[in-house]
Amino acid sequence: MPEGGWLPGEVLTRAEALRGFTLDGAYAAFQENELGSIEVGKYADFVVLDRDFMTVRDPAMILQTKVLATFIGGELVYSLGDAFSQGKEGDQTPPLTHDEM
């Protein structure tokens, strides 16, 4: 790949790319009231990653990012290991808080 990419004038920041796949995508589909951001009353489809790809200094390291958990409609559908275990009835382990995730 050429230095600076194929079309350096068309480069997006990470924030612009993320917004394009979330808020702007929902807006383009006339679904901004149901999709596009994590808010009460909206569908909660999201992943939890092992790093904040918005702040990784070396862009090549973004490719090393691992998905720790996937939530569809607010429900856990995939978890790497038991870090996001919901617990079973009688289990004394409390659910993870936002700060622990």
C-alpha cells in the first residue's frame, strides 16, 4: 500500500468511520430513533473489545483486537471465556458492572 493510503484525500478519522457505521448509518436508514447509539429504548447490538481501538497508537494493532463479548438486542450471545457470564440461578457471583467491563 502506498504511504498515506491509496487516496489520502479521502481518509477518515477513526471517529468519522465509527460514526458512519453507527449514528450516520441509522440516520440514513431513517432508524435513528431505534438504532445507531446505545441509549435506553434503542436496540442494543454491540461488541465488547479487548482494547479501545480509538486510542491505539499503531493502527496496525487494530487488526489484533479481540472480541470479548457480543450482545444482540441487549442479550449476551457470545463470550470469550466466562468474563461475561450471566451466572446461573443460585450463583452468588453478581453481574459485572460497567466499570468492571
